[in-house]
Amino acid sequence: MTTTPVRQAPSIMAVRDLGPAPEREVARDLVKRGLMVLPIAVALAALSWGGAGAASVAFAAGLVLANFLLAAALLSWAARISLGMLMGVSLFGFVLRLALIAGAVLLVKDQPWVEPVPLGVTLVVAHLGLLFWETKFVSASLAFPGLKPSAEER
């Protein structure tokens, strides 16, 4: 009696994602929406805090948009290597990006063009607002695990 060797499935940590990279498309959409709202936010800050408020909002919005682009680049890079790498980059990339934002704010906090209130409010509201806005366009169903297809693609 001979036994057939049992073939083991590859470890989930060794599997990599070779499919499309929806995170880059989501980040581009976030940046597009952020740039649509940016002039309004800068104008409102200019009315309330003057030029320093407008500059602070523009700086914070730039940090937010750069954060989304960096997150997408890191996640799509890591997914091509392995799912384990993707998990590590998700966690430690968040910490790294948070440190980069904190460092950027600390570098400019004493500049004459910085108003702390609009800078902080923009950082928080822009991150959360753009993410909530984007959820309308991203599918969370099992049928379309990435981006929701347009009507023509269904």
C-alpha cells in the first residue's frame, strides 16, 4: 500500500496579490475630491483667519492628500510581495505616515504663516471627510470586492 503525498496549500503569508491595485484608484479619487473642495476650505479660512489661515489650510490639505497617495503606493507595493508584507505595511505604514505628518506640523508650527486651529481642523476633517465621501463610491459587497463597477461593466 502506497500513500500519496499530501500537497499543502501555500501559507497565507506567502501568497501575493497579482490582481489590479484598487488602492491607487481610490487614492486618485480621494485626491481629486480633495482638490475640488480645497478652494472652498482655503477661502473660508482666509475669511476667518486671513492669509495665515488660508496657508495653514492649504498646507494641511497637502499633507492629507500626500498621506493618501503614500498609503496607496505602500499598500499596492506590499500586496505584490505577500499578504504578510501587506499586513505589516498596513500597520507600520500607518504609524510611519502619522509620524511624518506630526513631523511636518512640528517643523512649521512656529512659522508666522501658521494658524494652529485651521491647520489641526483641516488635518482631522479632511482625512475623515474624504474617507467618508469615498465610501459612497467603494463597494463593500462580496460581488465587487474592489471598486464598484460602472453600469456598463455589470
